[in-house]
Amino acid sequence: MSSQQAALENLRVIRSLMEKAHIYRAISAPAALVGGVLAVGVSLWGMAAFTKINDMPHDQFLWQWLSVLAVTSVLNVVLLSRDARRRGQPFLSDGMRMALRAILPPMMVGCVLGIGLVVYLHNLTLAALIWILCYGLALLATASFSPRSLLWLGWAFVISGLTLFLVWAANGDIRLLPTDEGPASFAMGVTFGLLHIVYAIAVFVSKKPEVVTAE
């Protein structure tokens, strides 16, 4: 395939994704709501454990949040595959491949760094901040074909992650705590919990298809 043909094919895929953006926005809202509620629950559990003398093990913190990710991801895949069958299209379409190519690099970086920080350095707060920032960057990586609401969500994660990092880095009392389940759980609850719930509610309330940004 020539470079011109490849460019035309990419434009065709991007145009198709832009046309389906409002559909994905509606489909992603239930998964965002479920994930947000689970994240708030897990974060409250973590902050409660932080107040006890016998705090939770670091690997328990990791597995709790990986479980939230797994449940939300499975639900999202089920909803997307159901919609793909309804439209008579394959789940792993050209558009899906393009979206995966956009989000996988920041997601892989966040996954590896976050798990490494928890398992080897036992720094839960910094791991949480890495997850928050990389997730926001993954959403922003889809800027050329995503609905505007997902881009706002991406910026909300990036700004929240940077703000929480500055607060954490500037406060020696927080950084010198013997355990950091509390700060880490708070950061995860505010972002993956509350931001996803706000996003889902905004989608459910909105009646009118939104404009899709294109670059």
C-alpha cells in the first residue's frame, strides 16, 4: 500500500470513528458509572484501613484496584461487542485497532510503573498518581476521533493528577507517613471514582449528540 493510500485509509477510519463517537459515548457511560462506584467503595475501604493499626498489605491494595479495572474493562468490552453485533460489524474493527494503538502506550507505561512502585518500592501514592496521569494521557491520545466529553475527562485526570502530585510532593508530613494507603486511596477515589461518576451522569443527562473534535 502506497503512502497516499495509507493516508486515505487512515482518514476513512478516523471519519468512521468520529461518526460513531456519540455511540461510544453512550455505551461507555454505564461502565464509567459502575467503575466509579466501585472505585469510591474501594477508596473508602482503603482510607478506613489506613486509620487502623494493622494496615492492609501492599499487594492487597494492588489486587483491589486491578479487580476494579478488570470488572470495568469486561463490562466495557461486553457493551462494545454487543453494539458491534447490532451493527453487523466485527468487534476488532479497523477503528478499534486505531483506538487501541492510541491508548496502549500510556496505559502500558502506567501499568508497569504503577505495579513496580507498589510491589518493589511500596509507594502506593506515587503509583496511584502514575495511574491517574497515564489514564488521562490515554484518553487525550484519542483526541482526533473521540467525543469532546472524553477529552474533558482526560484533561480532568491530567490536571487532577498533577495537582495531587504537587500537594503530595510539597507536604513532607504526607510523604513521611509510615503507610500511605490513605493518601493513595483518596487520590484514586477522587479521580477514578468521582470523575467517572460525574462523567456518566453528564452523559445520561445530556440529550443532544455532542460535537466531535477533529485535528
